Amino acid sequence: MHILVHPVITPLPKLLVGCVALLLGWGAVGVAGLLRPRSVRLAGRVLFPLGALIGFALAALAVTSLLGGGIERMVLPIGLPGLPAHLRLDPLSSVFLALLGATAGGISLFAGGYFRAGQGTAPGLLGLQYHLFLASMGWVLIAADAYSFLLAWEAMALTSYFLVVTEHRRAEIRRAGLIYLLMAHVGALAILLAFGVMHGSGPFTFHAMRAAHLSAGWAAAAFLLALAGFGAKAGLVPLHVWLPEAHPAAPSPVSALMSGVMLKTAVYGMLRVALDLLGPPVWWWGLVPLALGLFTILYGALFAAVQTDMKRLLAYSSVENIGVIFTGIGLTIVFAGSGMPAVAALALLATLYHCLNHAMMKSLLFLGTGAVLHATGERNLGRLGGLIHRMPWVAWLTLIGTLAIAGLPPLNGFVSEWLLLQSFLFGDQVPHTFVNLLIPMGMAVVVLGAALAGYVMVKFYGVIFLGRPREAALEHAHDCGWLERIGLAWLALGCLALGLLPVQVIGALGRVSAQLVGAVVPQASAHGWLLAPVPGRPVSYGPAVLLTATVAVVLLTVLVVRLFFPQRVRRVSAWDCGFGALTPRMQDTAEGFGQPIRHLFQPFFEMQRELPAPGDSAPRYRIAIRERIWTLAYEPLCAAIDGLANIAARVQQGRISVYLLYSFVTLLVLLAVALLS
Amino acid sequence: MTHLPLDQQLLDTCAALLLLLSFAMLSQRRIVTLVNLYALQGAVLAAATLLLAWRTGEDHLYLSAALTLALKVALLPWLLHRLIRRLDVYWDTEPLLNVTGTMLAGLVIVVFAFALAQPITRLASTATRSAVGIAVSVVLLAFLMMITRRKAMSQVIGFLSMENGVFFGAMSASYGMPMVVELGVALDVLVAVLVLGVFFFQIRERFESLDLHHLESLKEHD
Amino acid sequence: MPMMRWWQRARPVAGAPGVRRVSVGREEWMQVARDVAATGGVLHALWVSGTPAEGAQVYGVYLSDPGALLVELALSAGDARPYPGLQELFPAASRLQRAAFDLTGVRSSDPDRRAWLVHAEPYPFTRVEGEGVHEIAVGPVHAGTIEPGHFRFSVVGEKVLRLETHLGYVHRGLEQRFTELPILAGHRLAARVSGDSAVAFSWAYCQALEGLAGGTIPPRAAWLRAVCLELERLANHLGDLGALGNDAGFAFGLTQFSRLKEDVLRATAAAFGRRYLFDVVVPGGLAVDVSSDSARALADAIRSACAESAELRTVYDEHEGVRARFTGTGRLEPQLATQLGVLGLVGRASGQARDARVDLPCLPYTKLPVSRIVLREGDVAARVAVRFEEVQECARLLAQLLEKLPDGECSAVLEEPADGAFGIGLIEGWRGPVLVALQAGPAGTVRFCHPHDPSWQNWPALEYAILGNIVPDFPLINKSFNLSYSGVDL
Amino acid sequence: MNAVAWLTQGLEAVVALAAAPALLGWVNQCRAWLQNRRAPSLWQPYGTLRKLLHKEVLIAENASPLFRLAPYVTFGAMVLAAGIIPSMGTRLPLVASADAIALVGLFAAARMFMALAAMDVGTAFGTLGARREMMVGFLAEPALLMVILVASLTSSSTALPAITEALVSGHLGLSPSLAFSAVAFILVLLAENARIPVDNPATHLELTMIHEATLLEYSGRHLALMEWAAQLKLFNYVCIGFALFLPWGVAVGRIGPVGLLVAAPALALKLTAAGAGLALIETLSAKMRVMRIPEFLATAFLFAVLGLLVHVLLGA
């Protein structure tokens, strides 16, 4: 197969135009909702499905662009004077556009059935915010200058903020929104500074930035600033604090969109800056995201394990997955900077693959919790249970997402995990002492994180869907509607497809590795149906074969057992030790699942516990778990800022003439500086 | 992958075994087992010395090996076992750091030790390049063991294991110390153990326990 | 000494040496209890005879400094007022009072009014409030071949926040059955109160009966009874030590100790004609005599079992895994043990230096001093250590008993007791002090008989010992207590 | 040729299926002898399976289809794993579709299904078993994976056959890092197969058990499949150990059914020795406190990491 390492720039940007049109289409769908803002039927039955169609079209278009492998450019005469909006569609953007379109399509279908008239924002307005959010994310992915990128970035932050505070009448949701907005802006500021450093003396277009030659120090500064900015958006520890607050606060389709897609725009930004705009990366840069990523994996997994709110659990699981992705980015940079492009390509593929996977499975899970929330009105794991009997569609489709995110073959989560480990195995060949020692040890953390994810997911699925209902009200839970089912099924299908067709997906993603690190990996073994992407090593993985073989063995077993041992099946009550009064209270709870983790990883958690006294006739138990990071970093930081603000407040006099004096003095100082330089 | 000669492989294996035994000692709380592990470490050390002697043809290394065997595999463990029986201390109390924590710290120490050994390694002959790092690790791990234990008995064993590390390091870096020094060290160790034995009886008579935190009470209080 | 006041007022009771009886009024009932508690005494037994309609007596037995004090509170007929409950001073009293209510309808002032022996309605367990607390309900049907009892754990994950036991699944109506038997045949039923303490209960019954009938037994019978009692102790301890090893997953221990126990049982069978010593102790003496040859063989068997047990002790002590499981598990602090009035073996592992063989010795223990074995750690390891040391002590006693066995008859004829005569039997069984209170009826019948097992005191202690431990350590802790179910279900 | 290869593949799985109960029987026999007990017959596990298969199946009223699916999935995964592990031959068709990482994934999938099924009925013991099973798993899996990754660093491939072939051909020589990973592997094997000191396969005390607790609600053929899967798992783990540390006797290169026959005695010999060793370890140790298991597995994990470190440091 012929791969274009230096793609040709096509003269007529057909696909890019189509792309812009589709994004505008989302905008239009959003505006259309304002016609009858209170109408649930219009938004649910018409607009959201329409938005879904646009999403699918966008995905199709992006895949076409990716398979074509070309780069398209366009300049739109909007924006600042002298800086029109530059747009560009290349393999990297295409992958993320495909991710956006395909995921958003499924989520929009679900959202069509999900939003009802409630106390929060009116459906029409919600639709506007929702579709503008989608459009701004798309715009981020095709923007090719700092100005339009940041504009779209801020639009994305603002629209998502409004979506987070949909139920703004609750104080904790307003607080979550505030933290989110604050972190988003701190992040945006870092990105702005990064662009400021990168543009050198040229214009603010990405093209100019690629051409600019930065000194080593400035390049490193730009990289670290970008890492801080995009890391804050993605939820990299310690900048993740907004994520477990904001994701659960938002309505479930929005949580799905934020976790599944919005976090990936940050990953896109990181890849764009580190591997494209900054030119060939320096190997040691990679160590920073690698170390932070590894820590994030462990941190996210541990906190997910002790959560009792199902959406917070998923939010922490997102933190963990962002850790995996940033670990991959770090590895890519280390390998690319050490003259190992083929291995760098492998690590990059693992990163991209995990982005796609996480978009699919996390959206699926968030939508699943949305359906549960709708049916039961309950987010607390302590009051759920046994829903597989009441909501079979949601339960079985969510099971696919659960198994996928636990990293089990033959589903998709395993593929990216596998690719990442394969690239880790080259870590000992990095030509820097110590680094070659430490990188393979990082593998241990990835593996531990993956295994912890399995623990977390058994807790998540088991407590919500299996066992006995913990509350009587759950008996009346109902399954979700057909539109929601299609949305869930689409995402589940995505998980399956990504899991079973890695050869094809890797083939398509090869364009990105060619663009960013200048190398591709082989995809298939000699037979053609086994994934064998590891350069120079005889390793292969065939999920389809594995699945077929498993199904064959299982069917054979069923057949043999049924044929030769057709003993009848009798339904009886569960074993109760002769006591005769099993209650739902006799099942492990979310706290119960968290207890061993809390016990084992005590230093991570800040716990306040109230244990019942022995012999107390009305015993009580209470536990509150907080992240130490609040007491260690954020609270002192807030206190410091408060202090500084108080000092600054002295400047405030309330008299116009004093303020004019300040302005005047500032002007003079600036002029003096200009004069002297 | 480069193919190393067989004797190098054997030497590397000995080095790895030494490290393994150090970690095993780190996680062991039963003092009798600690002594046995120490004896085993001595045996591996003797084997390594023998190997090196055979390889380099340096005669005094044969003597070294014999000395190691006699002292560290036979005499000292025998003395220690006797001491344990006499003093009736079979178990160390719960270590200050749990096993996982100790092992993690040990892991970090090994990485650090190899960093430390880097410059020496460059000077050393190819034959023993990797061994220096392991020797430093063994010394530091023994130190860690002494830090995390309460009972004087395990601290003595830690001290002896530390000496093993020093010996292995010297041997691999420069094919052993001069014979006089070696004999001197051996004598020193022996005397140290005897003196400590007497010392233990004194401590026990004073405090009726060998738990060293009792020594804290000797601190002057104001 | 406030206790001396009561002690001087009290009059000796027939049967066990060192027991005195005092009748008190309602106010004094509480005052005695307070005085006993203040001087470090414990409540040993509490029972009620009679009914509210025809008048009832509430009895309490305290083990205190000068000896055992039997306190009697008479409630007049038709007096429906509850008698003052002792649960504040002696936590174990609560269940005794509730059980007494279930049997007789005489109520105490205890606010806890849940039925204990009557299982008519679902038992309301104390619920631990708070998010995430869940329950584990085990029993009455268990996986092993053990007696029925229900355990309700309130846990978070593995951590136990509260344990509540519910017993009474094998209530057999023993007290009533006693009254249907001739008084001279009651020892057979007594032996079956708790099968593993057959000798202790039947001896206690016989001691009470012989006391109230005014008879004495030949010295040889007393010595042989002690042989039986110590053999029972030895066999049970050996069995427990094996089972404890097994519960720690050390099956080697189980097989070895099972074999040792079997050796002892076979030697017992050779000497007494029975593997387990049911119906050997009979009113007036012993049902079987032991020949000097079989006594010698028995002594040999015990000596070798004891030596092997000592060897196995080093195996247990030096085994890292076993040690890790035993040490610090299920700790019952001496202070708490005092507060709960824990008795017997479990108490001795938690610093409660009580042994009826030493404190209130009867023949032959008056002639053969027993050394008390007391440890203070209170964990499973301590309870194991107490067993190991008691095995050695048992072997020493048995050797001496068998060596110095007096000659002569081993049984005497007992006269029928007078109507209304009252006696107490108090024997230190392997588990702890076993008490039988017996009142004769007319013409050789039983008016009233109350057998009391030390498990009554120790079951609540188990609920405390598990706190802060993890769920899977419970079987081990439970086995280290090894309490009787049937002994308290009655 | 292809048909022959698949036939051989099937044969290997069938051999595993047939031999797994005997391995357990052998371990039980050795254990009994070491504990001075009279040993049960070697064929006892077969009898148990036969008995269970002929029994009526009882299912809890509130069990979902997941509960009935889980035994088949678990069993299927274990049979498949038996086909993937090069216990007798290295060049078999299924082997290429899953490397060692996928194999660990397969085990994890089986475990997850079992844990979910245990939670399905909603009893105290089932959920408790599921939690403990996952607690063992989340440390045992990484430890196993690290062991395998250390081995794959030495042979530059995560494919088990490649590792085995590299070892058999002997051009690796002595590898000190394997000493560390072998220790780690033995610890993991004990934990993953519910052996003492992690779990007591002989106990049925509800409060202490791990693996048994997850099976408490199963009966009849479902229980038979679960038991058989557990026996296969033990067999598979022992065979992974052979593939990583003791590959001698495995037929390298293309083999047919005849080659399998030649490799079988060597496997039987190794299994006999391994079974006796396992019984010895179990007899000598006591079951540890449940909350110590993580410490035990962390030790395994760290030993594997140490092996990695030694490998990188010594370059061997």
C-alpha cells in the first residue's frame, strides 16, 4: 500500500467546505429550536435526530478525507482585520472530526428521547446550546490559526458551561459550573500564552507557527504551557478537579459529550501543538506527560473505585482514561524525539485508538446512567440494583460498554491497551540511560490501572443492574424509549466494530502517524486477518478469530450439555442459610467495594469517618472521602489569591479621578518602555 | 541480542540471586529465616567468588571463597542461631513500614544504586560491569532493613548483609581486596558479632526485651 | 469491704464448697449487684423459677472475692412489677433475663424486650444507620457441621461494624424435662446439656444432688471424676487446637491434633468403656471403675499425647502464616473482659484469673493444687496459648491423679433427698465454670433444676471481640471462643 | 495441511480438557499424603463432575440470563486459553490470534463474568465473593502480565510460542531476571487458582471463602462447568509456567497429531512434578488474612517489576 508521507494539498477544498457547511448546519438546527423553545416534540423528535444525521454525515465526510489522506486549506474572510479565519482539514483533524461526528450522532439520537420538559432550561434553548457546543467543537478541529482556534475553544467552554448548569436551581450544580468555568479559563489562558510564544514574530496562523524556529528554551516553554492548558481541559491530574464536579452535574447526554468528545479536543490540541506546530519534538518533553499520565491513571482509577455516585464514578474513570491517552502522547514524543519513528507511530496509534474507544464506551456508559437516572431518579449507587430485570435494553447494551472499558478482549478497550503495552515494550531501547529503565516500569502502572478499571466496572455494573433492587421504588423502573435504544445501540456497535476491526482502523489511522511522526506501522500479518502492527516483532492479535472461536466453543458446550445432560431447571429462592429473610440490604454496597481500596491506598484519600461505638443502641456509620489535592494545593492557592486580592483592593478608592490617575501613570510607563526599547 | 559467555551469565545469575535474597530478607519477619537467608546469601557469594577465581585465575580469590564459606555460611549463622535460642527472640515485631512499602522503597533504592554505580561501572572491566550496581543495591537494601526493623537481632543481620554487599562490590570492581584487608574484615565481623552478642544479653537484662525502642528511654528528658 | 456484709448474712448452700445463699428484697437485689461489681466480681448465672401467678424466685449467682454468692429475690404471687434488671452492671444479664422471661413470664426492667428463646416472629436486629452499611446474615444452617445459631454482621466491605448473634434454635425445654425425671436419673440429662461438657455438667448435677441428699462419695470416686473431667478438657483442647489450625488454613495441624485427640479418646475408651464420658459420673460416685492396668495405659497415652502437643506447639509458634493469623486477631482487652464478666478459658486469655478448681476447690483439687494459666493479650493467639498450656497442666494433673488414685469403692448409695432441699453444683469444665442449681421435689422428683453454661457470659464478648476485625477472620475468632449453643438454648 | 493443523489444535484443547481434573486430583492426592491422610482417588474430580452433570439444576428466582450465560462463557474462555497456551506444540493456528496479553485479557474476561454472575442473585455471599475475587484479580492480573512482559522483553515478543521457542532453542542462556519472575509467577498462580495461602479450596465456610463464594448459587451442570473451568484454569496456569520457565519437551515448529503424542509424556511428567510442588507449598503454608492478600500480590507484582529492572540493568 502506498502511503503519502508528504500529502499533496488539493486545490479545491471540497471536503472542507462540506465540513464547514455541516458545522453551520448544526448551528442552524440549534437556532431553529428557538422557534418554539418550550416544545419538547420539536426538539426531541425533529431537531436532535436532525443533529444526529449531521453528525453521521460529518463522520462520513471525515472518514473520506482520512482515507484520501490529503490536506485541504481554506481562508474565510471573517475574524480580525488582517487575520481572517484559516481553516484546514488534514488527517489529524479528520480522525477527531470522525470521532466527533460518530459519537455525537449516537448521543444526539439518545438525547432526542431523553430531554423532557423539566425545571431546567427550556428544550429549545437547550438544543441551541447543545448544537452550538457541537459546532464549536468541530470548529476547534478545523481551525488553523490561533485566533479562530481560541474563539471556538472559548465558545466550546461557554456553551458547555451553560449545558452543565442546565439544572441551575440547585446550588451544588452552580458551584460545579463555577469551578468548571474557572478551570476552563485558566486553561485557555495557558493555551493563549503558548500560542503567543509559538508564533515567534510571524502571523498567528498555524502555518506560520510551523515555519517559526523557536529556541530550545522557548519551544519547551510553549510545550509546557500547552500541556498545562490542554491538560486542564482534558482533566490531567492535578488539573482535573473540575471534571468530577462538572460531568455529573450536566444532563447525561451532555456528560457523554463532554467526557466522550470534549476531552478529546484537548487531546487533539495537545497532539497538534506537540507533534505538528512545534516541529520535531525533543524527547525529554515526553517525560512530563508520561509521568503525569501514569499518575493520572492510578489516581483516576483509585478514586473511581471509592465513588458512590454513578456519574462521579464515570467521571473519575474518564480521568483515568485521559491518563492512558497522555501516557501514550508522552511515549510518542519520547520515541519520536529519540529517533524511533516506527515505534513512535505505534504509540501514537495507541493514543488515537484509545481516544476513539473512550469516546464510544464512555458515551455509552454515561447514556446508560442517564437512562437509569431517568427511570429511577436516582444517581446514588446505594439506592439502585436489579435493573437488568426492569431495563433489559439499557442493561445489556451498557454491559458491552462495561466490558469494553474494563479492557477485555475482544472489545475495543483492549486493542488500545494492547497497542500501548506493545509500544511500552520498546521502552528499554530508548538511547538514554535511566529513561530506558523507568519507561518499562511505567508499564506496571498502566497494567495496574487497567486491572483496577475491571474492579471499578464490576462494582459499577453489579451494583446498578444486578442483584436485588435496594429501594422499593425501583420496581417501577421502565426501559428507555426506542430513540434512546438506537442511540445506545449505535455506540455499542461502535465499541464492537472498533474491537473487531482493528486492522482496518489502524490502516486508516496510519495517515495520521505518517503526517505527525513520519512513519507508519504494518497492520496485518501475512494472512491478512490478524493485527500485527509491531515493527520487527512477530506478534499478532486477532479479535475476530478469538470471538469466533469463543462463540464456537460456547455453542458446542451448550449443545453437548443440553444433549447429554438435559436435566430440568427449577427456579427456587436463593440460599439464605435457613434464616429465610434475605433482604436487599444483604448485598455489598458501593462503599463496601470501596473499602478494600481505601484500606490499601490510604495515603491517597482524605477520609472523615464516624464509626459506631460498640454497644451503642443506635449505631451510625458515616464516611466522607475527599481528594487530598484540595487541602494540599487548591485551598492554599485560593487563600493566597484571596490575600492578594485583598492587597489589590487597597488600590480601589471609588473616585474617578484616582482611576484616571492610574490610567495616566500606566500610559506614561508604557510609553517610557517603548521609548527605551 | 549479544551473547554473553557462560561464566558471565553465571556471574550475573549470582548477582541477581544476591539481590533476590536481599529482597527476601527485607520482607521476612521471622528471625530464624532471616539467618538462613543470610547463610544462603553467603553461599551465593562464595559461589560467585569461586566463579570469579576460576575465571580470572587469581589464586587469592579461592582463599576468599573458602573464607566466605567458612565464616558466612557456617560459623556466623551457627553463632546467630545459638544467640536466638539463648535470647529467645524468634520474631521481629511489625516493621515500621509494611512489606509493600518496604519493597517499593527497595525498588527505588535499586534504581538509585544503579545510578550511583554508573561512574564506577564505566571504569570496571566488562566482566563485572553490572555487578557493581547490584553490590551497591545490596548494601543500601541492608541499610533499609536495619532502618525498618525494631529488634536488635534483625539489625545485626542487616549489618552482616551489608558487609556481604561491600564484599561483593569489592570483589567485582577490583577482583577482591588484598588478602590482609579481607582477613581483617572477616575478623572484624566475627568480633563484632561476638561483642554484639554480649551486648544483647546486657540489653535484655536491663530491659527484659530486645526491642530497640526501649533505648529511646535512655534519652535524657528535660 | 461491702461484700463482707452480704457474705456474713448468707448461709452455706449444700453441694459445691464455698457457695453461700442470701435472700434479699428488691432494693437489696440491686445493692448486692452494685457491691459485687464494685469489688470486681462477676455475675455467673441468673434464672427464675416459678411464674408470676403463683409467685416466683429470681436467683443470681456471683463469683466474687470470698466465694460464690447465691442471691435470691422472692416475688410475691400476683406481683406483676418487673424485677430490677442487672444489664447495666453485667451486660450478660440482659439475655439471661430475657430468656427467663420467655420461660416463666417474669419480666425484668430491661428495656430490651426482644424475645430470646421464643422464635415466633422475626428478630429485630439492631440496624447500623448510614450510607453503604450492609449486612451479612449467616446461619442458622452453616456450611460446617456445627450447631445452629444466627449471626448478623453489619459491615462495610470487609470491616465489621457490629455483630449480633441470635441463638435459641435448639431449645429443648430442658428445665421442664428435669422436673419430669426422677432426681436420681437427672444426671443423664445433665450430661446432655452440652455434649462436649458431659462430665462437667453431670458432675455438677451430682455434686448438687449429693449435697442436698447429705451423702458423701468415696475418695476414689472423686479422684476418678477428676480424671474424667481432665480427660474431657484434654480431648476438647486437642480438638480445638486442630480446628483452629484448620481455620487458619493449616490442615496439617488439624490432622495431627485429630490424631492426638483420637489417641486420647481410644485410651479413654479402653479405660472407661466409652470414648466420650457420658453417664460415667453418677449420683454417689462413678458408674465404672478403672483397673490399674488401664490406668497405667491411660497415663502412657496421655504422656505421649502431651509430648507431641508440645512439639506441635513449636510448629504453630514458628509458622509465619499461622502466627500472622492468630496474633492480634479478635482481641478482647482485659478491661473489657472484666466489664463483660467473661468466664473460663476465654477469660483467662484476657487476664481474668478465675478457675473454680483453684478458687472453690472440691475434692480432689483441694489435695492437688492446680496452677492457673492466665494471659493478658486476649487475642486468638492467647486463647491458643492458654489451651496449649492447659494441655500440659492437664497432663500433669492426670499423671498425678492416676498415680495417686486411692483404693476402695468408687460408688456409694445415695438416699432420696428431702422435699424442697436445695443444692448447687459448681465445676470448672473445659470451657469454664459450669453450674447446676437443683431443688428436690417430693418423693424423689425434681422441683426445679437450672443448668448454666459459661457460654452465656462469653457470647456477648464474642460480639465485641470481632469489632474492627474483618469478616473472614470471624470463623477463626469464633472457633477460638468455641462456645456452646445447646448449653445456652436449654 | 490446514485441516491437520486445526485438528491438532482441537486435540490439544481436548487433552487439556481431559487432563485438567486429573491434575487437581493429583494435587489433592499429594496434599493428603503430605498431611498424613488417606488420599482420595485420582479420579475423584471426574466422578464429581459426572455427578454434578446428572443433577437437577436449581436457579434462584431473581437470577437474570447473565447468570445462566456465565458458566458457558467462563468454560469457553478457559478451553480457548488451553488452545492458545503452547503446552505441547508452538505452531498451532489459534496461537497467532492471541498473544500473552490477550491471554491475560481472556482470563480477566472469564473472571469478570464470574464476578458479575455472583452479584446477579444479590446474596451477601455472592457479592462478597465477587468483591474479593476482583480484589485478588486487580493485583494478580498485573502481576501475571508483568511476569509475561519481563519474559517477552528477553525474547522481544509477547507471543507465548515465540518466548517458548526462544527458550527451547537455548540461545538466551541463563536469564537472572527469570528467577525473579518465576517467584512472582508462583505467587500469582497460587492466588489466581484459589489455593492456600490465598484461598482455601477445601473450605466451605461462607465467610472466609473467595472463589467458592462466587459459585454458591450454582448447581447441577452449571456448577460442573464452573468447577471444570476452575480445573482448566489451574491446568492453564501451570502450562503458562512451563511455557515461560520450563519449555523443554514442547514440540517446536509444525506438528501434527503424532507430534502431539510425542510431546504428551513430557507434559505429563512436568505436570506430575508441578502438582506435587503445589501440594507441598499448600501443605507448608497457612491461609493468610484476606486483607493481607493484596500485600502478598503486591510482593508478586514488585518481584516481577524487579525482574524487569534486573533485565534492563543486566541486559539479560
